Amino acid sequence: MSDFFRGRRLRRSATIRRMVRETRVSVDALIYPMFVLPGSGGKEPIGSLPGQYRWTVDVLVEECRRLADLGIPAVLLFGIPEEKDARGSEASAAGGAVQRACAALKRALPELCVITDVCLCEYTSHGHCGIVSPDGEVCNDLTLHRLAEVAVSHAQAGADIIAPSDMMDGRVGAIRDALDAADFLNTPIMSYAAKYASAFYGPFREAAGSAPQFGDRRGYQLDPPNRREALRELAADADEGADILMVKPALAYLDIIADARAEFDVPIAAYHVSGEYSMLMAAAERGWLELERAVMEVLVAIKRAGADLILTYHAPDVAAWLARR
């Protein structure tokens, strides 16, 4: 085919361009992140994420019906607690927002894949992803037990996939052991395996109310200049039993996505994060770029780098755009 087209690029029709396209974004690859509130009957707009909301469980279920009609196969749930404390107690509560949402979604939409984020930052009064010692250090080993408790509570509520995002050492193995012991042997783990200490998380932290109250997360997230370290983290999570490996963020780390695809024979996910979403939305609102073309170009780049799955706040719009093409 390339010989046939050599020197004839200007004469390719739109149909031919589609026929020979090397990389495609399909709705089957999309995962939509959503924020779940306690209570019922409403949704709250998120200022720094235009077009995104915090949903109460009942309204979230209705929105997910629309997503399913668009062909979106999966959602990723983040919980907003009623109260926070030092150990993030509500993260594993049977009546927590995520647990209630899992149960409601599996009743209403059993074919929708429900993925749950497992971390403590939204639930802790200090905003860190783990248990904090009196001297302000995040205690890796003490945190593993809490994360395992949260993961099991999600599986008991009906979660299809567990997605730990905390970046504690050994958490995939601890969660796998806990799920197996609770007879959830077939519940997969999608690990945030290469999660960088990025400047692009700001809008998410507003949405989830999860900004640290002191210090930062650089001690347990990856340093942006480090490439080989990401491969070590990916390998460690794969060895501990992760079924899907995630790179986060996506756009600034396309090389890491490509490395992961070349190195590991498991599905690779990439999280097109809140700051990446918001900057495209802001530029489009100002008329500086055409939103649909820009978003699709970015998602094609993420797929071309090697991602099998893309987590993106653009998912509903992308599904609608793809449906009319």
C-alpha cells in the first residue's frame, strides 16, 4: 500500500485516508472518570473542570445510562466523603459514596464496567495518600492494610476492577492477597504503576478536595525527569499481580507509555488527566483551537504511543464525535 501511495499523498481522498489509517481511537478504549457525592438528587459543577460534575448516586446512575447508550464501556469512580479523619475511615465504609454507587450501578447497568480508585487522599483530613505518623511522614507499610480494606469493600459492593492510585510500595501485592482471601480471585487490578508528581493534577484536587494540607506527594510519586525509574515501578506492579498497568499523566509522558507497551505483555492504560483536559477546554473557550480536532489529535497520540485504554474526561464528547463519523 505504501508503494502505491508513494508520491501521491495530495490525491488521497477522505475515504482512502480512513482506509489506510494506522492508529484509531474507538469508544471501546474509553474510561470516564466520575466523582461521587453522598446524598441524593443533585450534581455539583466543578469550576476548574468545565462540563464535569460531582454526582450523587441516583443522578450518577442516570448519567451512566446515557454513557452506556453512547457505547462507553467503563467508568472510574472517585468518592467524596461526608467526613474526613486521619485514617480515611470513610474510604472503606459499607455505606460510603463509592460503595453505594457500585451497588446501584451493577443493579441498573450490569454490563457497565465499574472501576474504583483506591486511595486515601480524598478521605484523610491531612490530604495524603496514606497513614501519616506524628512526625508527618507517610507510613508505607501501615498504609497497605488500609488500602487492602478499601479494595475489599469496593469488591464487596460490586466493583469490576480495582485501581490503586496511592503509589505505596507493595500495595498491588497487598491488595491482591486481600482480594484473594476474600474470595475475589477474579477481580482484576488496574495499577497506577507509573504515576508522576505532576503539575497537571490541580483541577482534580479541587474536584476531590484532596490537596495535601502540608508538604507534597513528591516523596511517593515519580520525579518527572526519571524514565528508568518508571520501568522499575511498572515491573514491580506487574510482578505483584497487576492485570493492567497505567501511566499518569498521558500527554507529557508518551515516551513512558511507549516504553510500557514495548516491555510488558499486559494492557496499558493512560490517564489523560484533569489539567490536560482543562487546558484544552480553556483554549477552546477562547477560540484558540478547535476542540474536537485538538482532543482527537491528543487521543490519537496517546493510542499511537501504545495505550490500549484511555481514561479521559472528554469520553462522552469523544463517543458522540465517533458515532457521527
